[in-house]
Amino acid sequence: MALNAAQPGFATTVAALRLRTWKLGAGQPMDVIDQFTDADFTHIVDDRADVHVSSRDGRFYLGYFPDGRPGGTDEDWVTGECWVIAVTGTADVPGYQMAFGTDTPAEIVAAVVARILATSRPL
């Protein structure tokens, strides 16, 4: 960053800040959901229009909650979640879970899902 030491205080230029535009907004959920084939995954759309996808072996789960994941008053921390991904571990290695907010671009979630799917192997 270019600083001007001749003047008191902090000074810089827009060019030195290297301003960028960033992908914002929820995007298209089908970018994520279309990655799951009917042969390998089960798709369920519930009465709230939330989408649930699970692998046939039950070890992978993706939940899409367009209006936020439901939760009671004592569970209000889940209301901002739009995407939930969970992979069940084994007896030797723990699984993991991640969640993305309602404003997370679907393209970002799609990239994470693509990477997870690329690392899975049939037994």
C-alpha cells in the first residue's frame, strides 16, 4: 500500500487499495442441487419447500433451507442457515458438518459440494 509520509495521518490511493467486486447474493440453488444424480442420491422436498439430499448409504447429507433453517426460540442460531452439509465419519475418523448463510452465493456452495463429491469413492 502506498503511504504518504509527508502528511500527518493515513493517506492512500484507490489503486493502492486494489478495490474489487465480490460475488454477492444467494444465486441459483440448482447450481448446487443439480450435482446430485438420482442413481446415487435421494432427493426430498418437504412441506416448507426445503430440499434434503442424502447419499444412498446415508453418510452424506445436504439441506437447502431458502428461508433459513427452522429452529425454536432456544435454537434461534439456526434461522440464518440456508445450506447445511454433513458427512458422517467412521469408527476411526470423525465426520464433519458445515453451514452457509442465506446470503452465501450458491456458486460458492456448489464449489464446496463439487470438491466433496470429487473426494468420495465407492467401496
